[in-house]
Amino acid sequence: MVDFVSMSKPVVLVTGSGRRLGRQILLAFHRHGGFDLVLNYHSSSEEAKNTADAIKSEGGRVLTVRADVSKREDVVRMMQLTEKEFGRLDIIVNNAAIFTRYKWDEIDDDAWNKIIDTNLKSVLLCSQQGAQLILKTSGKGKIINIASLGGLQAWKEHIHYSASKAGVMSLTRSFARTLAPNITVNAVAPGTIIIEGEENPEIQHIDEKKIPLKRYGEPVDITEVVLFLSTGASYITGVTIPVDGGRSIDTRLS
């Protein structure tokens, strides 16, 4: 009998990977080589198509799935499509997120629910459904959650965002304990990462001089850590790694 799983490439699913940091993570896996890819997007259809086309033009294999990862039925369908296309799942990168600014007394139910659903509930759903597929088809795997420096610090105009990302770090620890020893679960907490050509001019960043390493981060600063956790780090689970130029160890709040 042919062992389909052992003859297949490892499969990586990155949520919210049509644009910005998710796109950079997906492309890093492609450039690293040896992976089949699942590109998930919700509203950024044009960016997702361009990303998938770029990967295919370089010989990569990628499945593009439109899914709202805050909805259980969409996540279930995405996992089913992944299994149908590749027969397995090995790595999940929970990246999908939104970032909004509100004063503490302006956060209404819609703003709270939207950010909690997108940033936190999606991690729960994709970890639940994805872990089942990993265990079923590959036996072992990795989950990497993209948290944020905002989950480590108190950001007064992003209270709802900080709460969602602190929740991501808590889910990381809980899932790490639950899914051990077969699946490691870790998180990466980016600081200010500048993605050329995709920056929102309305977002005001901390002065570079206030960052201990005196510079903003670049996508490669994040993708290097994600690849490290994905391709090695077999004795690391349940941790959050800040990638923030040292801001999380600074006593000054940002």
C-alpha cells in the first residue's frame, strides 16, 4: 500500500495571507521550499489572487480559500478543502487580525465583538479544527499564533485589541498543554513592523528612538521566527516570543 502522507510535502495553512504580514509569512514558506500552501483570505480577493499567482509562477503549489475564520462553518469548510486538495495538514499559522483605535469610552458592542471574533475566536476555531486534521492526517504538527506587543503592554487607545491579543497568548498556553506531545503551539508577538507599500498613513508609530534597538521591524524579522518554530524548535511549546526590538523589556509603556 502507498503511504500518501509520507510521500506528500508538509502543508502549511496561513490565515489572512492575501496581504500584509500574512502574505509575507506565506511567501517565506514558499521561498524556504518543501511546502504546499493554503492561502486563506476573507475580503482581500485581488491581493490573494496576486499572491497565489506569484507563488504558482515560481512553481509552488497553493490552494486559495476564501473563508471568514471567525465563523465555524467557514473554518470547517476550509479544513475539508485542505484535506481534499492535499490529503494532510501539518502547520497552522493563525495570523488573521484587525487593528482599530478607540478611546476607552467609545468601544461599543460592535467594535468589541468584531475584534474579539476576528483576532481571538478565529484562533480558537482554526486551532480546534486544524488540530483535528493534523492528528488525523499527519499525526504531528505545529501551530503558530501571531499575537502582538499590544497583548503584553497596556495600550490605552487599543484596549479591545490588547485584550484580544492577550487572549491569543492565553490560548497558546492552553492549547500547548492540551495538544502535547503531538502538536507544539507557540506565539510570536510583533512590535512595530513596517511593510513597504502597505502601511496605513493614519496609524502613528512610536518614535524609532524609543525602541531599544533603534529601528522598526521588517517582515523578515517575523518570518525568521515563524520558520524557526515551524521547521525546528521541537522542544519548545506554550511560549510567546516578542519580536519588538526590545520594547517589551522597556519599563516605559508605549
